Amino acid sequence: MYDSYHIPTQDWRSLLTPGGKRTIRDTPNDALVFALCLNPNEIDNIAHSGFDGIYTYFGSDGFTPGSTFSKWKSIVEKAHQKGLLVSISVGPGYDDVRIRPWNSANTKSRDNGKYYDRAWTAAIEANPDYISITSYNEWMEGTQIEEAIPQYLDETIYSGRPFAYQNYSPLAPDYYMTKTHEWAEKFVQHKNKE
């Protein structure tokens, strides 16, 4: 659940704990429900709320404590101690200044694929249950991994100025899809060794 922290704990407990007034547990609507974890200090409350797990979402190292590569291992350990599953979110880079001009401090260069490699390496070393990707096609935040070719717009709805979408040159248009496959295989091999 994106921005799950905006909903009070008691409301989540009503929905996500057995015996809750509006519970989905042991009904046809039961599901694994993950809360967005911006900060490891939220993990106790997330567990108390009845969530099954946490995910970190943001593809910018340091954007939030939860998206900080160096904190992932301790986040995974703390969440597992509370009985929560963990999905660490990795991204190929981050650049949302065309829609959030004030957020340039969180821009992360793709560095010709090296940023994505660093994110995957840190995620696997943290030993989460899952690794998710932010994102497949979030072009306005510069986190897309889908195939990319040069595309130019005469103007955008955001600035009224010409805009060129990122492509992966000098890398192949499908570079991030290929790398995702390779990294996913490495993660599966890592999990199978446990």
C-alpha cells in the first residue's frame, strides 16, 4: 500500500487482523498486504497494524531512511524479528525534476547501469524475501526500465518547453530489461542457497 502511513493504525487493524471489524483475513479477499516503510522506526507500528510485510519503494538511495542502501540489512533484520516479510525496492536511477523541480537533491544518475547494479547488490546482500523494481514505466521520475528509444516532445504539459525523454545510450534500448533478468536470476540463486 503506497502511503499506507496516512491511514491510522486502528483502521488498518480493523482490516488486517483476524477478528477485526472489517477484516479480510480468512475471507476470499485475504491477501499479502505490504506497507510502505519510509523509516525503520515505523516497523513496530506496521507489524502492530496487521500488515504482512514492508516495502521500501523509492529508487533514490538516501531519499528516505527506508530507501538508503546502507540501512537495508538492518531494516530486513528488524522486520523479520517482527514477523514481517520484506520487499526491498531497487531502481535504475532517479530524476523527477521535470515534475518536482524542488527535488533535485534526490536525483541519481543511472551511471550507464552501474547505479542499478549497486542497488541490486545491496538488496541481495540485505537478504529480503522479495526484491521489487521501481519502476517498469515511471518515465516522469526517470525510474523506468522498459525498452527506451530517443523520443522528443515539442512541449510538455509541465513546462511548456521541449523535452527529450531519457534513453539508455550508449547502452542497448533493452539494457535494463536484460539486466533485470540477470539480477533476478542471481537473487533466486542466492535464496536457493539458504
